[in-house]
Amino acid sequence: MYYQKEQECMPRSELVKLQSERLVAQVKRMYNNVECFRNRMNEKGLKPEDIHGVEDLHKLPFSYKTDLRDYYPYGLFASPLSDIVRVHASSGTTGKRIVVGYTRNDLDLWSDMMARQLVALGVTKDDVVQVSFGYGLFTGGFGAHAGAEKIGCLVIPNSSGNTARQIETMIDFGTTVLYCTPSYAMYLAETAEQMGVIDKLKLRMGIFGAEPWTEEMRQKIEKTFKIKAYDVYGLTEILGPGVSGECQYQAGMHINEDHFIPEIIDPETLEVLPYGEVGELVFTTITKEGSPIIRYRTRDLCQLIAEPCKCGRTHLRMKKPQGRSDDMLIIRGVNVFPSQIEEVLLKSGNAITPNYQIIVDRVDNTDTFDILVEMSSDLVASDIKSIVDIQNKIKADLRTILGIGANVKLVSPNSITRSEGKAKRVIDNRKLV
């Protein structure tokens, strides 16, 4: 399935017909098998026969992350446990972990979707793919592995961690494609430079996801590794990686619309917004069997692009999420997204590294707002005036973008703890009191 590009290039009318057929079947199946969904349908006075196609999608109830915690672990499964062959789960660092189940057919479709994304980037069976996402209950490692294996690539299931060994593996095994989080990619690049071996790498592309990253971060990775860096999007609640991904034109992530129906809603009014407007991304799974979900509010803020891509694919594309409505910080009454801060910092050139940390606290009923930024070795070696000038410029640029002042502290190289998985950029101590 994955190599049949015509599935990604079908006329809109045919795609909508396919989506409608699958949506109608999914609603009936969930109504019969998922108590939470059935109750919400009944509360709205809806029966499955009231849903005739995608034109009725807006009538259906929303789903939330809290649902997966409230019905932990198997309460939202639409298939009996005898048909579930694997589960994945979130880390559960902010409460009960969320658990999703996969039937054999789900796993087959997942590997197809991952392979489809790799083919769109020009990956072939001749590539050596190093998967440096974590394996285990996290979806990233297994998803990337299955897609690359389906194409016939040589797959290195390295998982995350042991960074020096990761570099050694990349050199010895001739890795051409790297799969990991963008923050870990930067750490790998930094380590390879320190080891003096970055020119020995055979990397030609990196595929990065599982955490927010900016265009400035992409440019840093591409320049340091001398590769093309591509964005992919997914989330455990929907499937894992494989929901959408870029093609070689890097002009938005193609959504696998034959499996997922995307919407953009106003997070306040909950009204569906037209293509091109910024709002909250909502997904409905129409082929998932184990734990399907209807109108799941991702909290990611982004736009949908309706125009066909230069690559010829006609599925909707999504722009890189601008942030998350639930990750937004409110500091002294001002809305602040970490991505805004990263964008400013990474425009500061070679004076700083891409490593930073945002620390928010409350003292005497007033929010404090500190940003620790690592200096580069070149800046450390310069005079005090140059350091002060850079610090003041970052402060001024942040005030212009954010509308409030931040206490910017330039710190020594390698003083901020590195992450071998998802980077922890924000420490909000206000939530601890």
C-alpha cells in the first residue's frame, strides 16, 4: 500500500467519499463497543444512523486526554483484548499514563503509513536507518522501525542514550538516515563535533519529531550535520508517529487523510475554522480498530493547507504546530509560548548554543521569568562587552516578541543538562506550590 502514490494523489471527491464510508462504519462500531462514546452520543441525542458522512462530523462529541486516564487502561478499546496484540502508553509523568491498543491490522496499517512517509522523503531499501527514539511503551521507536523495515532498509534499533556509542554506530555501520527527537539530534551533532568525527558521518537526512521544534532549530541541525532535516508528526492517542510528515519540499506535513480526518477548531468557541486559519488541531481515526478515537482535541495550535503540494500529493498538509494551548505559559498576564523564545534565541547566530532552559517562579505574588542560555566557546573567549551586548540584544528581542521582559542569563558551555529523549525546556515552579 505504502508505495502506491496514487492513494495520496486521489481527487478530493474520491477521498471524501472514502472518508465518509470509513467514518460511518467507525461511528457504528464505537457506539456498539465504547461506553464513553455511546454515552456522549446519547447526551447529544445522536444515533449512528444520524451520521451519513464527513459533512456530519461536526455533530459528533469531542474526545479528550482525560478520557484515556478516566477509562484507564482498557475502557476505550473498541476491540476485545483477545484481538489486541500490542499496547503502547505515554510516560504518565503528569498523571495516569494513557494506554492505546493495536490489533494486527492496526500494526500493519501503521507500518504502511510510516513507510509511506519515508518514501515521500526519498528513503530507499539501500539506506541504513538508525532509530534513536526510545523503544518500549513509547510509540516512536517501534513506529519508525516498522516503516523502515517494510521498505527493506537496513535498520539499526539503537534506541536512545549512550551518545558516544550512538556516534560510533553511525560511523561504523554507515548510517544514512537518523530518526530521533530534534533536541537529541542537536546533542548528537554537538558530541560528534567535540569528538572531531562529524566529517566521518555518512548521514544524508534526519527525520525528527516527538517534541516541538522551530525552523531555526531545523537550520541549526542541517548546518551542523550537513543534512536535510525533516519533520514528522504523531501522538500516542491517535497512533504514534505516522499521522503526518513532510515530503522533500519541506512545505508542510502531509496528513494521511485516508486514515485520519483533521479539523481546525477555535479552542474557545469550538467552531470549525476554514483552512488556513490558526486554531486547535482535532483528529478522528477512521481505520484504527484497537482504540479508535473521534474528534480528539490535540491542543496543538496550527494551520491546515489545502493547496496541492509540488510533489503531487493532494492530502491536506499541516504546518508545524506553533505551540500547544496547554503548554502556553501565562506570565504576568501575558501568553508566552516556548517556541517563541526558541525562535529568538536561535536567531542569535554562533554566539550561543541551542541549549536553553526557561524557569518561571512566583516571589511575593509576582511572576519571575528567567531564561538560561548557553554561550558558545567563541563567545566565552571574547571580551566582557561582547557578552553583555549579546545578552542585551536577546533581552530586547524577547521583549519585542513577547511583550514582557525576561531575565536572560548567559551560562557556561555544557552547563545545561542534555536530554537523550525529549528535552525539558520549561521548569514552572509555580505549579509546585
